[in-house]
Amino acid sequence: MANRYAKLREVEDRLSRLKATTQEEQRATNVAIWQNKSDEKVRNLTIQRRYEALQLRREADLNERRSRLADKLLYEDAALKQELVLGKETPEQRRAKLATRARELASKREFTRQATATALYERA
């Protein structure tokens, strides 16, 4: 009987060691799984942060470009308005221009009249 108890005790000890080894292996597996999941989360978070940084940079570049284009548009609009203001004749300028044109036409008409008169005088 003692031999039987010794064998039973030996089997129980071996079973206990196997259970302990299995539990230790399970703990190690769980730690490895946890580590892999943690690494994956860190990797995904790093990728997400890089993506967000790129998005922010792209948006800032786009806003800068929009700002430059808006400034250029304002500058061109102001230049056009100034050109229109400077190109617009005042009534005084128009009167002066018409008076100059009238004098030129009168002078030309007088020159033509004198040329005709001279030609007719030389013919006669």
C-alpha cells in the first residue's frame, strides 16, 4: 500500500508540475500576445499621428496659398480700380481735348483752303 501511495504521490507531483508549467506557458503566451497588441497599437498611433501631421501641413499650405491668391486678387482689383480712375476723363479734360481737336481741324481746314486757293491762283 505504501508503494501505491508513493506512486500516487509521484503522479500527483508530476501532474502538479505539468499544471504549473502549463500555467507558466499560458502566462508567457498572454504576455507575448499583450506585447504584440501593444506594439500594434503604438505602431497604429504613430501612423495616425504622422497622417494627422501631414494633413495639418497640407491644410496650412493650402491656407497659405489661398491667402497669397486673395492678396494677389486684392492687389489686382486695386490696380484695376486705380487704372479705371486714372483712365476716366474729367469734364474739364474732355472739354480741353475737344477744344484741341477743334483747333486741329480748323487748322487743317485752313491749310486745305489755302492750298486750294494757291492752286487756283496759280492756274489762273
